[in-house]
Amino acid sequence: MVIKFRVVFAIGLILLGGCGGKPDKAVVEKKIRDGLAKSPEWKDVAVEMKVDGAVTTAGANRAVDGKTYWFSFTGSDGNGGVAVRSPTGEWLCKYNFEKGKEVSAEKMTGTDEDIAKFRTVATEFAAVCIAVSS
């Protein structure tokens, strides 16, 4: 009887351990790549999982007005931010999202025009990444 209980208990622990654990990086990366593939302009997609899988970071290149910019996402649980880096390596602006909606946008080394110029593309990138990291 004690052995049966131990076996059932061990199986229960194994099953519980498999549920609600950290997300599989390969699965998250595939979902982000698949989401961005709907718009073929996204290139060089990179994904990392941090803090034991609780935080997703992703980046990708995309051409805007003939120049290629790096879009970088960091977030988890339906929230996150996207920063935009210029071809010369300067961080131009960043956008913060909560529950999938933009809540703020700030210039870094860029201008107010940069915030307007990249808003749609940054929102597209954030939507894919937030959906996967929620």
C-alpha cells in the first residue's frame, strides 16, 4: 500500500512539474518567427529567454524608408517594450505596452518624428511578441 502511494505521488509530481513550468525557448522562438513571417520584411529574428523563462527578449531587423533598423522587445505577461536602434547603433526611441496597448512612447537619441515614424512597426512587433510571451 505504501509503495502504491509513493508511485502515485511520484507520478503526480512529475505531471505537476510538466504543467505551468517555464516556456520552452524553441516553442516561443517558433511562435515569434511564425508571427513575424506574416510580414516578410522582418529579418534576422533572434529570441532569448531570461529569468528562468519568465522574460522574453526578441529582436529583428526591418527596413523603414530604405534603411534597416533593429527592433528589440523585452517583456512578459502581456506587457513589454520595444526599442528602435538606428543603422549607426543609436537607440532612437522606445514604446511601452501594457496588456497589448501602447501606454507611452519616449525619444532616446531620436526625435518626435522618429516616434511617429516607427510607431506602427513597433506596435506590430510588440503584438507578436506579447501574444507569445503572455
